[in-house]
Amino acid sequence: MKIDNLAVQVVGDPTGRQVLENISFEISSGETLCVVGESGSGKSVTSLAIMGLLPAGSLKPSRGRILVDGEDILAASPARLRELRATRMAMIFQEPMTALNPVETVGEQIDEVLRIHSKLSKTARRQKVLAMLESVHMPDVERIYNSYPHQLSGGQRQRVVISIALILEPRILIADEPTTALDVTTQKQILLLIRELQKKHNTAVLFITHDFGVVAEIADRIVVMNRGHLVEVGTREDILARPREAYTRMLVSSVPSLIPQKREAPVTDIVLEVQSLSKNYSRKRLFGSGGSVAAAQNVNLTLRKGEIVGIVGESGSGKSTVARCIVRLQDPTSGAVLVKGEDIARVSGPQLRPKRQRVQIVFQDPYRSLNPRMRVGDSIIEGLVNFGTKREAALKKARELLGLVGLSDDSMQRYPHQFSGGQRQRICIARALALDPDILVADEAVSALDVSVQAQVLKLLGEIRDRTGIAVLFITHDLRVAAQICDTILVMQHGSIVEAGPAAEVLTSPRREYTRTLIDAAPGRGWDFQNFGPLISGAA
Amino acid sequence: MLAYITRRLLATIPVMAMVAVVVFAILRLTPGDPAAIIAGDDATTEQLEKIRQTMGLDKPIPLQLVQWVYQLLQGDLGVSLLSGAPVLGMIADRMGPSLALAFGTIVVTVSVAIPLGIVAAWKQGRMLDRAVMTFSVLGFSVPTFVVAYLLIYYLSIKMGWFPVQGYKPLSDGFWPFAQRLVLPVLALSGVYVALIARITRSSIIEVMGEDFIRTARAKGATERVVLMRHALRNAAVPILTIIGIGIASLISGVVVTESVFNLPGLGRLVVEAVLARDYPVIQGLILLFSFFYIFINLVVDVLYPIFDPRIRY
Amino acid sequence: MPAIVNQPHADGNVQMLGDPSLIVHATPAAGFTSQLISSLRSPPVFVALLILSVVIVVALAAPLLGTIDPVAIDPGSRLRGLSPEHWLGTDAFGRDTYSRVVYGARVSLIVGAGATLMSITLGLLIGVLAGYFRAADAIIMRVMDGIMAIPSILLAIALVSLTGGSLLTVLVAITIPEVPRVVRLVRSVILSVRTEPYVEAAISLGTRVPTLLVRHMVPNTVAPLIVQGTYVFAAAILTEATLSFLGAGLPPEIPSWGNMMSEGRMYFQLLPGLILYPGIILAATLLSVNVLGDVLRDLLDPKMARKS
């Protein structure tokens, strides 16, 4: 397949603004080409253009050709395009949750491809679908055939989507962030599966991702995109070890290393001590209680002044529950949360309010963390004013804090929508610091950010810790991020802490099987991005 | 499935109880002597006394509530103040025309509205869509009784196609029966056709933006298949919901339509009872209609899982 | 509503990708005025606005528009057709139909505005209570379910028949059935905004409950309430007309469109205008309110606009 000088523009935009410009690259059979870029780089638009699936009425190709086996997709009639889909080129999507029709069984959905493109009999189609489900390593394929998407796990759903895409053995598979919504262990299995099927059918794979770990793991060649432009194309070694463009260099070096720096364990005062914290959710039933689910069980942890403790784990491990119980956005079922020796797990209402000053939180989604109707300045001083600081003094402090997080004074008068995601996260940090808390809880605080912005915010958090001596509880699913910033790491699984220790120890010589699985599943762990070379140390 | 229906049935009990209490409270919480309110200004002492006795208003309120609920549980809605006949029997006698009107309206509405909605969604933004949407806004803006009089004016008085008013039961023959129902059904259907067509259209359009529609297109499916197979089935739940709401709210329309066309159904009975201040009859009708509303909701709830496997029994 | 089985939500592991600007999180209506102006250019919207303005002006300036006393009985000129003295003829009591239609606009607008204000105010208060305070929620919502189960016209009829028809009782009777709908709307907004990170951030900053509600939560109900308000306005006008038409509304001497139609029923074959003039004006008023409601909804609430 070859893309030649492709441009895409917004329909009906008189300025003729181009979403994509001068995109040209090739991909050959059996090859994996990774397209990487940050949000807004145009990588997803490129993939939709190849499928002829650009949203009609908002985006349209304005120039160039997309040749699949010598046939120009952009010039094909709608009927021809439908013929080519699933037979010549196929696609898998980011969200396996929403990519499948919720009211049809997965068997019917895979079968539909055969119904559209073949004249096979009903039984032959069924045999073929079951064989396909086998080849994506589904257990009990008869049962899966008759299951609805909501009855499957995320990984299984993605296998169904892959079955739909590959059942007719297309020449090219476009994978748009297919593993981003999955946990690392599932991600690893899906990546292996794609590779296996690719080998079997000699398929060309166009893999779109933001994750350099995945890129290092699977790419033969790499396309780097930024703001609708193509920055650089090259082999994996070219891009990861010898990037020519400054942008690529910046991007690659922003990827945190899996190997933590050696840091002295702090021997300062304990500011937070969590003792056998548990949180149960009761299932609601009409009659009686339907039992309860333990989101967190018997969690113990200590946090010292100036220390950054990370809680890592996959989705559903209970790490956010622990964080929310500590901030008292949820009420723990049992256990104690001692902030400087004072238990805040049991107090509530007016007694709790003054205690809230000691623990502050920064959330994942910067776009929902600030009240869109309030000026940034007012958001930052809200806590101070709540606890009786005069407005003037509070505003003065807010300006200092903005300086601390690297934003200018005039930000005070502006509204959140005038800021980028990274800037908003800085504002949230400033707001959390306004009350001079002893503890800052960061709940996936950098997970929604692009890798370059992520690096900046992590750096900022480190600096703030050094300057103020604040203790940070850092919740993340990303081992790289944890390695970058944490002194101590706790690994959670099914609501319990399975391993705890200094970051270097946990990540380089894990004692528990589960920790090892997690580390093994981390993509691209053999590559040291910051030093543009393979990881040489005897670690991992 | 059976357990689900039982659970749903049980869940209606508090709502029904609440309705019974609200209906009970409306009369008792109105400022002033309830008997005097019902009897009107120029009532004699004997009349007041009779009302108090018939309705049990001479007893303390908690006792009245107990008695009210006890009677309800036995299916006893009390007796009319005017005629002394049991309310339940009066209601049964007047069921026919209302059922005929409601049934006709539901059939017309559903068979017209859903295709209209689908076509509008299919041709979104084009002339046909605009026409349907314009009709839809008109449909639920023009009050039923205005539509009814316009229909009478043009089709009955000017053209002479239909009788102006009146009702003939089915036992008098199908044609006289149907002829007198056409205009009432047309008049009443307007609002619901508009409502259901609109929701059908918007539900389909919303589903058309979902990720799995893109998956279907990526499979090479034609737009017709995408719309009819993937979008429509997923839009079924909101469409079902609005049909349920429509049927449940038919009652208000029935009252008005029966008044305009002089159909001797439950709607007329309501108005007659109100004008005569026959409170036990009003009370009984409100209860009946509310239970009907709850019943329709129950039916819709039971139907949901058939259209969406994510909703479990 | 049945319980839709939700997938256990990833506890924050889902990374947000793609163009963040595609994710709308209640950004303040940027360019709202310009959007408003551009939507006014569409002919139906313009006509709707024109009709509604005329109705409002007519209602305000009723005495200046060549009207005579709308309740003055003139037995000498009963049931007349159109004439220079009586532009739209007279009714069975010899009252001037034109004047009654004009004054009827006043009644309709007062009922519409009054019921809207009352139901929004009550619904907002009760909805916030139900949405924020869990203990209150169960009780409030059961009562609301009970009221909603009673067909609104019947509830209104029962209330009016007991309390006797007057402007105030009709207003109350129209308002009560509308309140549960507003409560549900407000409650759902409050419930969904409760878990927004910026609300949780405010909680952990020690913001007191009243401030939390007023500053961070209630503003989110304004846009949907404005939209809902236009529909309540139309519904109230319609309900008053229906009640009066059935003879269970305003006292017959008040010149409301519903009363006029009710009184015209006996003479419909003779003088259809007695019903059709007020009927058509009523329909036009409702139509324009609904059209403007749709416009407001499209502008204020992109999410709801897609839905209905």
C-alpha cells in the first residue's frame, strides 16, 4: 500500500484549513508500520482516510492518492469501496467496548462479514466463524459465538473485533490504538495475537499508537506525525536510536525509563499512616443485601514527609478506591487513616471539614477538574477563602502558586477553556497546594496527558516535592511513570497490596509473581528511550 | 423472566400506594370542609350529612384512610353521589368507546410514526426530513381539540364525509362504528405521531454516531443494512419508551377527544363527574387511569430485555 | 427504568486520546450570541419569534388595539359574523370576539409565565434536595412518581373541581403536575455533576455544602432549565386552554381562549369562527414557543439536542 501526498481538509471551511498535509508513506506485505504522534497529530484521520471512513460532511480528502494493490481508494466508487473493506483492508478500533453492536451476538457480527462478501451457506459460514474464533484463541467458541459483547471481557471483545477484521484475510490491517483501553497484561496478549496472525497471512499492519513502548515492541518502520504533518519516516532503529528531527528526539526522550534512579529512602517524619483500610461496596438488591464486593482489603501504607509513594495496578485493582478513601471522598468501611497521627477515617461533617486541609487531590482528567464557569484565580483561592483567608491575601498567594507551577499572573483572570490540558493540570496542582497540605494525592494525574507534557508535569511534581517537602501519594497504571517519580512502590491486585518496597527493588527484582507479570507485560521494556539505545544494565 | 416480572410487579406496589394516598389527600387536604366543597354553596344540611355518610367523611382521617385502602383492596371504588350506582359498574359501562378510540389511535400512531421517523433519519437534513420535522413540530403544538374542530369543519361540515359527532357500538355493525371513529382517531393521533416520529428519528441519528456503526461500515455493509439492522435495533429502547409514554398519556387526549366528538366513554364520564362534583367517580377514574399508566410502564419494562440483551431480567 | 448492566468502570486506567477539543465538558457557551443570531436567520425561527412578539405586544397593549370591553354583554347583537363594528363577530352573549381573543392572550401569557416560574422554582428546590441528600431522595422521588402516575389533566381537573375555578387555583393545578418533571431533570443533573472531579476537588478544599451547591452544581441546571422552561410554558398554556375548554378551568366570565372555544361548541355549525379563531391563535402561539424551545435546546445543550 502506498499513500501519496495525501491532504484532508475540513468540509465547508472557507479558509481551506488542512487537517492533514503532504502525507506520503508506503507499507508492504508482512510489515508493521507504526504511526506515532501526540493528540491532534492526525494519525487517526489518516487511518480513517485509508478505509474511506472519514466522517461525511465534516472531513474530506482534498489531494493525493491512497493506493492499495495499485487501486486508488480515493477514486473508488462507494460500492467498490464497500467491496474492498474487510476483503482488501480492514480495521480494528481503540474501544472494544463500543466497537461492537451491543444487541447482536458476536457470532452474528462476525458472520455478517461473510454474508456481505461471500456466498457461503449458513453452515459453512458458521464453521468459518468458529474456526476464526479458535484462531484468536477464544475458549469455548460455541459459547462465545452466542454471547453478547457485554458478556465478554475487554480483551475478548478486542479478539472479536480482530476476528471481524481478519476473517477474510485482508491485505492490510489498520489498527487504531487497539490496546490503549486495555490493561498491560491484556495488551501484551493482543499484540502477540496480531503479530501471530500477521505472520500467518503475511498481512501488512498499520499500527496507530501514542505509546512508544508499543512502538519499540512491534514496529518494523515508524512514521512520526505532528499537527497534521509528517515529521519523519524511518526504520525502528532510525527513529528510536538516531532521530533526525528535533521533534522526534524530544518525543522519544520524553518517554520515562522503566528503570528507576537510585534514590535514598527518606527517613523523615511519617505524615500519613493507613492501617488495615478496607472498602466494601454492597450490591443493591430489592430484597436483602446481595452481598458485598471488597474494592480494597486490609491496605496498609505509610507516607513520609518529602516521599513519593506510588500505587500501581491494573484497572479494578482498588488503587483509586484507596486514594479516594484517604482524601475522604469515599468513606472507608474499616481501618484507620492517620494524618500526622490523627485518624480521619471516622470523622464526618463539620468535624471533617478542617481536616481536609491536610490532604489534597489532583485528578486524571484535566478537562473536568476545573469548574468551567470560574476564573482560574477564583478556583485556586477557593480553599483559602473557605478557611478564612482574606481574599486579597489569598489572591497574592494564588499568584505565587501560579509562578511555582510555571504559569503567568494573567492566568488568574482567565477561564479554564483557554488553557491546554497540561496547563490545566498545573492549575489543579496550584489549587491543591494552596492550602499547604501535608499530603498530595495524584490519582492518575498524568495519564491523560501527551507524553511530552507528561514529562513536564512529572518534573514539576518532583520539583515541588523538593521545594516544599510535601508527601505525594501517586496512583498510576503506568509502570514507566511510577519508575520515573516514585521513591516507594506498592503493587495492588484485587483490592490488596501484593508487594511493597523501594521503587528500584520492586521494579528490578520483584519478589512476587504478579509484579513480574506486570513488568514483563510493559511494552518496550528492553529499550532505554532517554538514552536512545537498548537497555544495557543487567536489570529486568 | 418470571422472577423479573414478579420483581417489577412488586416494585409497582409503592407507586400505586402513593397514588392512592395522593388521591385520598387531594380531597382531605383541600382547605375547608370536604363535604361542603363537594356539595357546593347552596347545599342543605341534610345533603351535607348524606355526603359525609356516603364518603365516610364523618370519621377521623386515619380511619378514613384505612377504610379507603381496605375498600380499594376489595375492588370497591365507592358509589356515585349523584346516582348511587357503584363507581366500578359505571366505569365498566363506559369502557367501550374509550377502548376503541385508544386502540385505533395506538395502531395508527405506531404504524405511521415509526416509518416516518426512519425515513427522516435516513434523509437527515434533506427536504423529506425537514418536512417530517415540520409536521412533527406542528403535530405537538396544535392542541387536539383544535385539530378535532378543524377536521370536523372541513371533512364533516364542508365535505360531508363523516358524521359530525356521536358513537355507535360495534354491535350496530362495523361501518357505522368505524365511520364515527375515523375523525376522533385522526385528531388524537396527531400529537403522538409527531412525538414518536421525532424520537425515532433522533434515536436513530444518535445511534448512527456510535463506534459500532463505524465497525459495520468497515465490514463493507451498505448504508441500508447499517440503518435498518444496526441502528434501528439499537434505537429500539428509546422508541419503546416513548411509545409507552405516549400510550400512558393517551388518557388526557381521550378526555378531550371524547368531549369534542361526544363519545360516551370514560373521558366524558370524567367531565360529567367534574361538572356534577361527583367526587367518588372522579376519584375512581383517577385511580383507574393511574393504574393503567403504571401497568403500561410495567409492560414496557418487561419488553426492554427483548430489545436489549444488556438489560437483564 | 430498568437497571442497565454497566461494565465495571476502569478505575482511571483509560487514557484519554484523540483531540481533546472534541470532548465537550460544559465549556461556557463561547460565541453563544453569534450562534443565536445566525439561528434567527432561519425563516421558521424568525416567524416563530415574530408570532410570539406579536402575542406579547398584543397582550400588553390590549386596551389600545381597538378593543372594547371583552366581557360587555350586548343581547342586541348576538352571534354576528364579521363586521366593521365587530371585526371577528360576536358570541352568544353578544360579546366582541376580537376583543376577547386579544384579552385572551393576556390570560394565556399570565398562566404560562406563572406556571413556569412556580414549577421551575419548586422543581429546582426539590430537585436539588433529592439530588444531593440521599436520605431525602427516596421519599421525594416516590412522591414524584406517584404524582407523575396521575395523568396531568386529571390531576388538574380534580384540583380545580375541588377548589373552584380561579386564576390562582388553575395556576396551582397546572403547576403541580409539571413539578415532578422539573424535579427529575434537576436531580439527574445534580447526580451527574456530583461525581465531576471539579466538584470533588471543591469538597476536598473544604467548601461548605450551600456554597458547593450554589457555585459548582446548580449553575449546570440553568441551561436545561431554560429549555425545559419553554416547554413548561407551552404545556401550561395548553393545559389551561384544555381545562377551560372542558368547563373545568377558569371561571367562564374570564376571556380565555379555552373558555371561548368551550362556549363556541354549541354554535360551531353556525359560527365555526367562535372556535377556530381562538383555536388557531392558540396553536400559533404554542407552535412558536415550541420552535423557539427547540432552538434554545440546540444552542444550550448539544447533548440533549442530539437526543430529541
